[in-house]
Amino acid sequence: MKCCICKKEFHGFMNNPWGAAWKTDKGEVELLEDFKPGDVCCDECNRQYVIPGRLYRMKLSESMKAQKESTQQTKSIEDRG
């Protein structure tokens, strides 16, 4: 089987690659989105890119939610005044 991220052949557990991300040479986080149904990744790529990428997406989602709530509270306060 071939890993859809590193393209190396591997044997063993097949991991879902959704959520993979890594830092570019410029230090920016690049989120990978172009996986096809049936794509799998090796354990090494799962540890290095998929799990950290999913955690990054969770933190990003939580941050966006908190920002939205803060904006709504500010708007509510302004509407009262």
C-alpha cells in the first residue's frame, strides 16, 4: 500500500489522512484538503502531520468560535447604548 502523503510503500495499519497539515518553509500552516475516498497514510505521516493537523484545526475552530461570541457580545452592548 502507498501512503498518500509521503508516497512511500507501507504495510500495517491504514490511517485516515483527513486533517493533515504542516508548516511551509515560510512557517505558515498549510492545511491539506485534496484527499480522495480510499486514500490512506502511514503511521509516520499520521504522527507527524495528521494528528497535529487535526489538533490545529480544533484550536482554530475554538478560536473562531470565541471570536464570534466576543463580536456578538460587543454588538449587543453597542445596540443597548
